[in-house]
Amino acid sequence: MVQQNVDISQEHREKAFSVTIRTPAGIPGEFHVRSDESVAHVAKIAVDHFVAHKQLEPGPYGLALIRDGKATDMLDSARLEDYSVVAGDVLALISKEPQADG
């Protein structure tokens, strides 16, 4: 797995935990997050990482929490704690672009 290395303060490190975030194509990455971070912030960090590694096309993305085989869309304005995200959880990037039938 890819680990997101970001220079963070000692306090942040103590409160941080790891989650897996997957691209729409299923490429996983491990990211250190805090429960008080916004969904939009975490999505941006993940998108920036995957785009920089050429594993994702730039664009608007949101996050979904994957539990028990079900995806729950997460509001950008919410915090991870609002969805009880914990260490080991899996989140998925989801495109906010309109889907074309074809």
C-alpha cells in the first residue's frame, strides 16, 4: 500500500490513525487522518496524492465509507467523526462529475 507522508505536528500524530482510501478504479492507499478532519479535506489530500502518482485523473471527488459491503456517501462539510470513522476503515473516492449513459 502507498503511505501518505505529510509533515504533521506531534499532537496531530498522536491523534492520527490510518485508513485505506481507494480510487474509483480500486487502487488503495494508506492515509493518516484525524477524526476531527473534514471529509472535503481528506478527499482533497487523497485526490492530490493519487493524481500526483498518476493513479487518478483530476476532478471533483467526494468520499464514501465502505462497511459491510455497503457504501455510505459522506457529506463534504461533515467530519470523519460524524461517520464514526476509525482506524482500519476503508473509504472510497467517488466522482462528483455527472455520469453519462452510453
